[in-house]
Amino acid sequence: MISRRSLIRTGAGVGAAAALTVSTGGMVLAGAGSAAAAPSWSTLRAALTGTLVLPGESTYDQAIQLHQAKWDVIHPQAVAYCTSTADVATCLRFAQDNSLAFSVRSGGHSNAGYSTTPGLVIDVSRLNSVRATGSTVRLGPGAQGVDITNTLSALGLQVISGTCPTVAMGGFLQGGGLGPASRKYGTAADRLVSARVVLADGRAVTASAKDNPDLFWALRGGGGGNFGIVTEYEVRPVSVPSLTLFNLTFAWSDAVDIVQAWQQWIISGPRELNTQLLFTLATDQGGEPHVILTGSYAGAQAAAESALNTFMAAHGKASVTRQVVELPYQQAMMTIFGCGTQTVSECHRVGYSPEAVLPREYNATYRNTLFSKAQTRTSVQDTLARMEASLRPGQFRVLALLSYGGRVNDFGAGSTAYVHRTTQFEVGIQLAHTTAAPTQEDRAAGDAWLNTTFTTVEAAGNHESYQNFMDPALPNWQQAYYGRNYPVLQAVKAATTRTATHLRPSIA
């Protein structure tokens, strides 16, 4: 059974859910600028219960790595691995006292590289506990999807998590957080009960419906790192005993009809259904783009087969291949993660532990726009034509239609900071270079294809974008990510950072 994650990984990968904060674009740094004198790193090291890593030390090269290797060009002055809320507060005060740029990192999956900085990286990956506590589950911001799934499955529980095993809960939830069970149960943010947050002035507070309710509202979709550094989440779990996984492939000549049927299918289909329609093309290999329908159904195989048959009848085209299998939830998620033949310990990025085997990703850029209604046939034709436009060797192209809707859209746009409550699906575009060191000409050609394709897609969408897939090139990001909620988020940001430097010059 092919997984979307392993499929995309073969082409150097689409960046997954974001691990940090939304910005106006580019490498934007917090803090007041360069320090007047060198920071006393020995003072910070002595104050931490966690670990401080400095340039020249044996673990430095590993410590600075993000999920995408293209950000290795940024060399932090230090990486602080925090092991407590007090460590986080200490690092935050130290950065501000020394006018240091800083970033916060949980899983290191920020598409835009916002998980790193030339200053101080405040790493919360070691705050990775997963604990069931009565009717709720408590999660550290560094808890990764693969470990959450493994720990909770033994208890018959799950939480909303994504399709990448190493995305951590830190930024994922604050950006909304969409996963295979979201159409049935909502976003990860919709199931948040409380959060422990270190504010910009170093105070640790609880945010919930009762305590600091404005902050609680903002944390549920306002973007990771915008309002403080979360050190623990409390969420309401869900129960999904099994998932039925499916993969179907189709002829490229049928692609327009397949998209037309898919759009209507996902808009009117059962909430148990989660699906992605993928078009991939490796330009070095020649031939036509591949057409792949993949996804899961939160229920029995018979119900999944019935839903698939409805889709097949709508377009009347034969599939080239068809695979459908029902698996226990944990086993199904390991397949979705691209780790169907690996252990949980192996299903981590290389360097996380001695057992970890998952590779990092190189030179991939992803952009997306959201849709509240089906595209016209002409729009679909225009979008698909971009897959074969301006072909150049060394590229791996992905056009991905991802299902939204269902329970997510039962909430009003202002119920939480996550505003995309009419979205039915996302259209994402990825361009990855298949060599580790593409030339400037290669990069320019790749960017040109990606941006032209985005313009084509965005013109037909609702002019919104999912904030967990951060895009530094996005115009008018305030409206695209937050819509009518942006002024409210500005007010919350002003209140929570009134006595200290903003964590980042993003929402402001």
C-alpha cells in the first residue's frame, strides 16, 4: 500500500505542517537586533536544566538541522534544548536581555525556515510527553505524530494529528491542525481544552475557556509562536479503532474528469472520508504525469468500498490499479507515515536517535490555496496544463488536492482563530529539485514554474491559505491566513506582549 508521505518523499518532499510562527515573509527575526556585547552563554548554560549547544561542539551540526536541509546555511549562535517551562522562560528572558534574535522549534518543519535563526534557537522537542489523564490527554509541544499515535493506540485513544510522522504538536495545533480524522472530529485546535504558555514577559500562564480566554481563542489557529511559547497542551481525544486505506491510479488522459468528480465527491461525501488526489511528474523520467487517489476511511472496508464506488460511478473511468485494506489505527497510520515496514523507533528523522532512519528533505517549496466550492472545468484544465508546462530536467512536481470540510466546517469563522470554516479542499503545488545542489538557473526556473502555477490556481480559489503550510511569497498573508479574525488577533497580541518585545514581528 502506497502512502502519500512516501510518495512525496521520493521527490524530495512537500514540507509538512509548520512548527513555528507566521510571518510577513522571508527570514524575519524577533528581538531588537545584534547584541552590543557577546552574550554570556556560560550564564545561560548554568541556568538551564536542559542542554545548550554552541558552535564548535560535537553535537552542533546535528543540533542546527531542520527537516529541510536547505536551511543548513543558517548557523545559530546557540541551540537550547529546554526540558521545562522554567527553561523556556529563562531562554526567552536571556534572548531579550541580550537583544538576541530567537526562534522556537518543536519539530523543525517550518516550510519557510522560521524554526531557525542566526541568534538563539529555543528548542522544545524534549518536552515530548504523552499522558492520558482521565477524559483528556496532555501533550508536550515536542511530541511527534508517530509517538503520539503509538502511545495512545495502546489505550484505545487518538488525537488529531497529521500525516507526517515527525511533525510535532507545537506549531501543528496552533495553526489549526488537520489530519485523517479531521472531517469527522474537527481540527486539532477544536479539541484543545487548555494550554500552558510562556508569555513574552516570561510569565507562565494557563489558557483555557475559563483562564485567559482571549489567549485561548488565539492559540486555536493563530499560528505557532505568535502569542507565546506553549509548553503543554491538554486536548480531548477521539476513538478511531481502524482506518481503511485506499490507493487508486488513473490514466492522465482522464485527469480532468477525475478532478471534476473528486471535487463533488469530497464536498458531499461521508465525514469518515479523508482523501488526496495527487498528480506527480519527475521531469527526468519523461512520460506523462501520474494520477493517484489516496486516502483513508474512518471505518470498515465495506463502507469505504461503497464510498469509492460512488466516486467511480460519478466519472465513469476505469482505474489502472486499486488497493483497499482495513487496518488497526496505529498500523494504518504507520502506513500513512510511510513507515509501514519500519518500527516506531525507526520512524524518526535521522539523528533523532540511533535507530531513526527517515531521511531529511532537500530543496522543496510548497504553496497552497483553499477552495470553498468546486472549480469550473476550464479552471481544472488550466491547472492541470501547468503540470507539463516549461519542462526542465531535475524537477519533481506535485499538484495535490487535499480534502477539508466535514466537522471542521460546523464551527463559525470566529469561533476560534482558525478562520477557514467554509473550505472544502486545498490545492497545493510543490516544486522539488532532485539534486542536492541545484544551480541558480535551476532554482529560478523552478520558482518561475511554481509561482506561475500558484497564480493560475489562486485565481480560482477563495484567496485563503492554510497557515501551517507557511509561504513567504504569499501576498496579503494577513487575510489569506486569518481573514476577518486578523484584527482580533492583533488585539490579543498587543495584550499578551504589552510589557515585552514581541516574540516575532508577525501578527502585530
